Amino acid sequence: MLTRGTCIVGVILGIACSGGESSTAPSTPAASDPRILPTVFPSTTTDTWETVAPAALGWDTLALRQALDWAGTQKSTAVVIIWRGRILAERYWNGWTPSRDSIIASAGKTVTSFLVGRLRDQGRLALDDPITRFLGPGWSRSPASDARISVRQLLSMSSGLDDSLRYVVEPGTRFYYNNPAYYQLFAVVASAAGQTVAVYSDATLFGPIGMRTARWQLSFDTGEPGFILSASARDMARFGHLILNRGRWNGVAILGNTAYLSAALNTQAPNNPSYGYLWWLNGRSSYRIPGPYSLPTLNGNLIPSAPLDMVAALGKGDKKIYVIPSLDLVIARHGEEADVSGGNPLAISNFDEQWWQRLRLALPR
């Protein structure tokens, strides 16, 4: 049963919290025009964040409250909205708190993409390296295609394999959302890094940006060994803020090669304009959803009501990280699969469009 929501920063919203208790957070010092405030970065040693009042930025606070209330009716457990590194709104339900974490399913694929980019930055792999360089022959159960499948093709979901890792089409020619093939990237990362995925992630990403709850959990849910990321909504927002700032955190390049990140956030899948390197992309002419090779391409934007420049990490159970450069905005949503029906439970769902229909009413005009 859905419990009443807790609005951690109700004072920031300047509105009453619906059905929950509120507490204050340290506020951003007053400015003559908050819209000119520079980007900030939350502490990496504590969970201290600056805040900003949405009304001061021109948000419609009533519409924002209604959007958050609606998210609470859709099995959300946490929503965090940050603007230029400041918490603009934050809401929790069902006993969740800022420090609570849970798996974020396929939304964690974007973190894997980042780790691959970091290894490329360090010269430990190249995107066109064959997977056999790291895993040896026989990993795909289609020996004839083993050496032709590259790191790039696993990142863009174009391995040409089916869920049994057997050959279906020529690698690099078709998009197919293939989780067993994606799981091979963890072995690639470990081999290239010369250490476990957990150790490498802590040293190069989680520690440097303060993702204090983030941890990989071993998973065999696809039949292949791999990992699923567990993180809090605030840590999801931290990662989104890093992406928004082109791989830099408070002046430090966590990912120095911006060309890789630009590529990751642009079309890379051969017949899915809305997919990069494990990132979903809005504002393209068409998209394909997870499912059989035979599924048709769908015309239009991935999320029609969302900003066209939005990129997204999307996971089963409606785990979401939305990154919107034009608005200096990151939105993280944790929870279970929403009640609204339709879409695909592995990624894009009807929750995305229906929530953005409400969120856009709150955005500054």
C-alpha cells in the first residue's frame, strides 16, 4: 500500500508537502537573480547539497507539486530534481530516505558505458577491439562471428547475436536490446582494467564524485555472469550531474576524452536513431524498443513531451535518470514499475510520457 510522501525539501518548493512530514535543508544564499548562479558540485565526503527554490527560477510550484504527487501514486519511492548541482525538489515515499539504495536495473548500463570510456581514455582498450582480445574465442557460442564483434557493437546493442549469444545477423547491422551480450562488457572492463569491476568503479568514478551508496551486485538474471548497480536517488543524480558537465566534476576531468562522451550521447545504433552507447536519446526521428529483431521501428520522439535534447538512463521498474542540458537539469526517479500500462518494462514506458506531460507544465516559461 502506498504510504504518504515525505518532502525532504518542502521549504525549498515553497509549497505544502502533500500528506507527509517536511524538514528543511540548508538553502542557497539569496541572490538578486538566482538564474545566474553558477554550477556547483555537492561534497564528495558528505551528502551535503546546496538547494534552490524553484519559484525563484520561474517554475510553477503548483504544477511541480502536482507532478510529484502523481509520481507518488505510481509506485515511486524517490524523486530528486537538481538544477546546476542544487536540489530543486526532492520527495520520498514508503519509508525511503536520501541514503537508501536499491538496484537501478538497466539505468546502470550508462555507468558501464562511462567505465568503458574511462578505459579508452587510459589507452587500455579501443572501441573497435574485438571482444576476443579480452575474453578469448568461444565467448559468443558462434565461433565464426566471435572475432568480428567489437566493444563498440556491444555498447550500441548491435552484436548481431540473440539471447543465447548465437549468430542472427551480421554484427553492426541491426539494433537488438541484448542483455546477455551486454553482460560481456563486465568481463571486458575487468580484463582491460586488470582489477575487479567494483574496485575500478570505486577508484575512478564512485569515489571521485561521491556516489557513496553505489555498488555492483553480482547477477545471473540473463543466464550470463554480470552485475547490476545499486544506488540511491541522490547518487543517480550525482552521476547525471557528471554527464551534464561533460565528464568533469568540480574542475576535475573524471573522463578526459569528451569526444567519447559526445559519441555516447549521440546515435550509434545502426537502425535505432534513439540509442547511443547504452544511452537512450530523445528528439530523434524514430526509435526501437527492446524486443525481437522483427519489431518495427516506431516513428517520432522517444518521449514526445520531454525536451528534445534530453538523454536518459532507463531501467526495468521505471528507474530513470533524465539529463537535460538545455535546462541545466537532472531528474532521478527510483521505485517499482508504475501502474500506468503500456510501453516496454525494460526501458521506455508510458510512465515517461505521462510524467513529462505533467513536468513540462511546471518548467519555467
